[in-house]
Amino acid sequence: MNPWALPSFIAGIVSICMGAYVLYKNPKKSLNRLFSLLMLLSAVWTFGEFASRISSEPTQALIWIKILNTAMPFLGPGVLHFALVFTEQKKLSQSKLLLPILYGIGFMFLYFVWATDLFVKGIWRAYWGFMDVHGPMFPVQSMYLAICMFIAIILFFYAYLKAVELKDKKRKLYVLTGGLIPAIGGIVVNLMFPIFFGFEIVPLATLFFACGGVFFAYAILKYKLFIVEPATENAVEITQKYSLGKGHSYIIKEEKLDKAYEIFLDQVTHGIPGLCMSKLEPGRVKERYGLTKVPIIWVSFKEVEGAVSPRSLDEAKQIVSEIARKHRTGVILMDCFDMLKIVNGFEQAMRFLKEIKGMVAASEWSMLVAVDPKAFTAEQLTALERELVEVVA
């Protein structure tokens, strides 16, 4: 077998394995689905290249070259789409105009690949295997790919600069690295060697793209937004004591958290799924208040599974937003507002609370906010009371 085909074969295996594994870990998350789509495109590209390099007949090689070029028009839009979702450019990533244009241009190039000779004019044989003779539309498509990649890298870099938390910064650095590897690798192999050294070497773009995908996958899996599913506790035969209004948010002012957890437990033991956002370590919450099934998001600076930094308000909002969108009804207990105030300041913590309250109000969920009155000024408590319905502890 042609040894120059091995890099393409390895890249194809890596692409398939990564795409399948990331999709398996969380098929509901749009970022995982987009990554898997990119890896599928990469697999088509790499295996088409592998097959063309081991082909012995020009006609056979031409078919495989057209197959690999089937994926190429969508790599640029795919990477840019991934960047828009990853950097949370919601208006653009959900645009009914931008995405059809991006992928529509890809389909235009796909037409040129199979219906004309404007993309692939013919083939020639290099020492590493068969290569296509580029038609006039190929450089246009290459420019389109380069523009999409450049914008994606700018988005990754800007997101990295904006990141404050170490965990978030690491995640975005891995994605930025994943975008730079195929970009820089392609420039070195496809431009610098022919221009500065006067010869071409075996194209390695497929291998560079797969290597970049490894960094993408690591960022998604290692620094992911964990999946939280609200749950109920074992039902009790005691009559429900507290009735919470759907779409309502309540404040419980108490130094200890006993009343708040009593109300919360009353809900989740009567068929209402719950979610807890706590400043206390989850094991302590379960032991102290008898919660065994309800998920507990630990608001903590510790980088452990199931924890969210008190500075990462956007991450906490996204978790609540996903839950409220997927589940019709439920109850949230938040006992960490005083911690959020200390870390972020009262105004920013209030903006966060108002956004969560808005999500609750637009759904059939209820929210309990437990605060220690000693941690707030009289003006701050008044502001909280204006936003929330008070439950006397």
C-alpha cells in the first residue's frame, strides 16, 4: 500500500471516532452535534483522499477525488457555524438568513464539483498519489474556506480574551488552538514550501484538520456544560404543605437554610421535579436535608464535576435556560445569592437574578431564593423584596 496514504487513513479514523464519541456523550447539545457534523465532513474528505492515493487507475482516482471535494465546500461554513455557537453569538447562530447563505454557497460549489469541470479539470500523478487539476472555481472555494476559517479564529481569539475564569479561559484556548492548527499547517505546507523552498510536499491538510478536531473535542468534553436533569424525590403520603404559584419567585430570609429546604423538599416529594443551586458541598446538602435524587449544582471555585464558579453567571444562566426550555414545570432552590453578591457585586448579582426570574415567569416553574438578611443592607433587601414574593421563615 502507498505509505503516503497512511496520514489520510489515520486522520479518517480519528475523525470518525471523535465525532461518534462526542455525539454519544451528549446528542442533545447543538455544539456536540455541530462538532460531529464537522468530523463527518472530515471523514469524507480524508477517506476520499486515502482512496485516491491508493488508486491504481486514473478513472477510479477521479471518482474518489470528487468524493473528497464533496466535503470541502462545507468545511468553512461548518467551522464558522461551530464558532458562532461556541462563542454564543446567538443572533447570528440562529439567523434564518446567515446560515442558509453560508451553506447555500457550499451547495453551489458542490454543483460545480459534480456537474462541471470548473472545479476539477482532470488529474495528475505526484509521488504521493493522484491529485486533481484545479479548475477556475477551486481557488474561489479555497478563498471562501480561508475567509470562514479566519472569521472563526477571530471569534475564538476574542472569546479567549474576554474569558475571566481560568476554567473558561482554558476551554477557549483549546478551541483557539484547534482552529490555528489547520490554518497554520495549511499555510506552511501549501504556501511556504512551494514559494520559499521551490518544491511541493505531500498535502497534510486532512491530518491537520483532524488534529485540530482533537483540541475541539477535548474542550467540549473536558470543559463542558454538564447536563442537569431535574428530578423528584420519593413520594410521601403527607399532604403537601406549601403551594407555590407557577411562574412565581419567592424570597426566604433566614440565617440558616432550614425553611427554604423544607419548602423545597415539600415540592419534590409531591411530584414536582427540582433543581438546587447551592453554596454548600452537595454531599452536605444531601446529608443535612435528605435529598438523594435532586441534582445539586455546587456554586464553588473548585474545578470539579457538577460545579459552577460564582463568577460564571452566564454558565449558570445557560443551565437554567436549558432546563426551563426542556421541562414544562419544576422548582429551583437558590441558596447562593449572598455568595454571588460578594463575588460579583450586588448590581451584577441582581441582574442575574432578574434574568433567572424572567425565565421562571415565562414558564410553569417556581423559584425559591434563600438569603441571610445579615449579608445585605436595608436598601438591598428592599430591592430583593420588590422582585420576589416573601415567605416568612
